[in-house]
Amino acid sequence: MKKVITFSSDFGWRESYAAEMKGAFFSELSNLSGDIGAFTVIDASHDLPKFDIRAGARMVNSLLKTYPKGSIHIIVVDPGVGSERRALAVSSNEQWFIGPDNGIFTPLRNSTSKIVEIDSSLRKKSISRVFDGRDLFAPAAARLALDMEVGAHANGLTLFEEKMPIYEKSKISGEIIFIDSFGNLKTNIPFRKIPNGATVKLFGKNVDIKSCYNDSDIGTPVAIESSDNVLEIAVREGSAYEFFSAEPGAEVFVTW
């Protein structure tokens, strides 16, 4: 089986940044006499919200759960590029995750088996200090793909505080943490914590819990278990974001 390499970023597709990062990976692989044909390269997403470290962390979590052992992932959401923040390669579940130590590795905090600070000597001389995806992370990924060392052992990860729901006797208080491209509102409430017969309330409006989108009428709000197993508020064939004029941080209540 070919080793899988994924690329994720907030670069977008209009400029050449994503292509340059992949080109740097293949160039380093070629310089190291690696077989380019031995790898499957996947663009996971280059449309992550700009500067949104939490979105980068969600991508890390998704990749961790769905990709095979031996995969290598470069994730670049890096508003602090060029600063003193560390560049890391983190091993978890027999996969490698490469990126800035700015909180994107928070989902790995309980499953990390190895942390390596990427040696700055891998950066090509006279190359920009504000494009680590191309100039540091991609060469490091090529070396890891060939089972080569990329730096020294490091300790600890920079973590952000995760917003946790509040549980009461007959109520769960949570909030919207993410809005996907369909306008679905993802919350921080694990769906498994919601008892049968509960009701969801957002901005004072009750939303019925259903098994899937199709269980509601077109244009009607519905609450379901999302693909990542949290409470999601959607509108069938529409946008809950537009329907509710909701933003991340809006409170969501579950009562029974």
C-alpha cells in the first residue's frame, strides 16, 4: 500500500501557495532519492477559515480518525508564522502530524506518542521566513516519508481551552462552535448525552431532534447527530446559519 500524505491549509486556491507546498515536498523527496510514485498525495482542504486555529484543530481530529496508520499530514493554519512559535512533528495513532505549535494539535493531547521539534536547518537558505508550509513543513514531511529524522525530541503541546457544555439535572447548555459550508451549526454537545424526548432550543426557538435531514420538511430546522457525533442544527436543503443568523458562540440549550 502506498503511504498517504495529506495537505490542509487556509491558503485557498486562488494563489499558488498550496501548489508550491506540494512542489516543495516532491522536490525534497526527489533530492533524497525517494520514489515519488510510492506515495498518494491528497489535498484534504485548502479552504479552512483564514487564521482559524480551531478549524485547523478540527481538521487534525478528522484526519486522525479516518486515515490509515503510516499517513503523514501537513496542516497549516499559521497566523504566527515567522515568530518564535515552534514547528512540530507529532506522532499519534501511528500517524504523523506536521505544523505550527499554536493549538492545532490540541486534539492529540491524550494520544501523542512522540513530539519532535523540526530542525530549522531543514529550511532552505535565502527562503522566506513567512512560508513555513513550503520551506519547512514540506521538507520535513518528505524526510518523515522516508523514515528519516527531522529534529530533536520535544515536550508538551500548546493547547487552547476547549469550551465544554454545562450539564444540569434536566438541561444541557452548550454553544455553536463551528459552521460548515452548508450552513449547518455544529455544537459542543455530544449527541450521546442527549436523552430521548429532549428538545433543542436556539434563540428561543424549539428545534425537533430527528434521525436525519430527510425527516423534516424542506426549509425546516432540524437537530440531528452530526457525522462527528455532536448535536448539529440544520435546515433541510437550506442554511441554518442564514435561518437563525447564528454565529459561533451562540448559546444552545437541550431540555427534557
